[in-house]
Amino acid sequence: MKNIILKKSNNIKIGGLYGSSASLFIANIIKEYTNIIVVVNNNNEINALSKEIECFSDKKTKINKFLDYDALPYEEINLDSNILSERLKTYYHILNNSNNITISCYSAILKNIPAIDKIRKYFIKINKKTKFNELIQNIKQMNYFKTQEVKEKGEFRIQGSIIDIFPITEDGPYRIIYDNESIDSIKSIDINTQKSLKSIDQFVLCSTTEINLTDENISNYTKNCKKYFDSEYLEDLAYEKITNKMYHPSLYNLLPLFYNKSTNIFDMTNNKDTIIITSKDFLKGFKKYTDLFNNYYEKIKYEKNILLPSKILLDNKKIKDIVNKF
């Protein structure tokens, strides 16, 4: 990262930061701000920078990786659980932590996301007060996959009064043992041996997707499909799967069809004590990615039903408002 630009009311340009000096600089200024948003070029740079910043940060600082799904505009997305996990952790930390360094790239951070009130519902704290039936209901609503042995994020297992679950945002699975309706113990599990390990008091159960296929969202989707797409789409496999609450790779290109309102990472921070740091001019980076999205739209708009880029991305006015606020 060469020339770092801080945007807060006006532009301050700090040159000559190379290698780990940029990471040290970012780690140090978190003392002055609640949120730092760092925008780089791609997921590889996000991962590399996060590792460097970790070397200089204290335990209070949450280093969030708001990754892109690594897909071209309008390309169908086969979900990567690790990318999804990092994105959902970013949401949780921004909503619940007072010191955040969020590292992202233009292709991720310039897309609309569900409204904050919807995102808050993605997370539920599980502790000794959580009832058995309540936990089962939450697991089902959050679309965890039932299996014989919990090995991967998003899986769960029930054997009598024992529930094993691997929350999508956690590094390992947990075993919850019930005594009737009350929890007797919550312990981490060794994935390889499936043996119980350390006892904990609570953990956060998180949704397994950014777009929850609830009855309300499906209703919005069916209405909006008729508004934006032709009748042939209603016979499409994607429409059939989604209306039956099943994941389809086109889901993330259709987000505006499910929600009446949306937001973005910048607004999630409330603009409170927040700065944006980029390695190049933010507006130019935004324009470059928007132009790319528009070019793809023009190439494939007659081949399949897709939404206008303006429905998926932040528009020019919003971006300028963001720059002026920070």
C-alpha cells in the first residue's frame, strides 16, 4: 500500500507508507476512531493486510475481512463458507464492537446489503438459559444442515439430549448437553476425535446465509420478479428453487428483490468516528468497478433476466454522500 488517503470531511494524503509501515499506521490510529474502513483491490490483498495488522493490534480491536465472493458481475455464486463466515463476522463486529478495522475491496463494499434491522436478526446468543426447543427452532430457521457427524461450518447433529453444532462464524463446533429443558454444559469439540474439550458460557449462533429465505422475503421476491422480469423467468429453475426456500447460485445477484430496504457497510458504522483509508482515489476506484459492472450488463442483458447495476450497487449520489460525510 503506497499513498494512503484518509477521508474525514476533507482529504488528507499521507505518502511514503510501504510494506508493514502501512499496517502499523492503521493499527495505531484505531485509538482515535471507532471504525476504520480500509479499501484495497481484491481478496488476496485483504487477507495479506489483515495478517500484517494483526501483528500490531491489541485484543480489543476486531480486524474484519469483508471479502468479495470472487465472482464476475452477474456470475452465479457457489457459496464459500469461509468467505461467508468472514462477511457475517464483519456485520456482527460492526454492530457490537467499539474498535473495528474493516478491510474490504471495491467489488465487495460497493454492493448493497440487507437493512441493519434484518442483519441484527442473523445473530442469537446461546447460553445456559436457552431452552431445547428454542435452540432447535433457531437452528432450523437459520438453515443449518443436519448430519451424522459435525465437521464443517453450518452443520448440526442431534442425539437425544445432545446437540452438536458448528456455527458459521466460529472456528470450531460446540456440544450442548441438556438436562430436560435446561442446558447442563456447553463445550467446544475436537473435529477429528469428536471429543468434548473446553467449557464455555455462551456462543453466537449465526445465520448460514446473508439472504434469509423467510416467508416475508419470498413474498417480496415473487412480487418483484413479476415487476422486473419477463414471464419466462417464472418457469426458470432458479425461481422454482428460491420459492421453495432452496439456495440457488443466482441468489446474491437478486438481493433487491427480497428486501424493501437495503444498506451498506458505510452506513452500518453510523459514520460515527469512522474514516476510510484507500490506496488510491476512492471515487476513481468506485467508477472503475461501476463501469465494469455496466459493461457486463450490456453484454448479457438479453441472454438472461438480470437487474440493472443501479439496483445492485451504490449509486453515484450515495458514494459522494459517503465521501462527504467521512
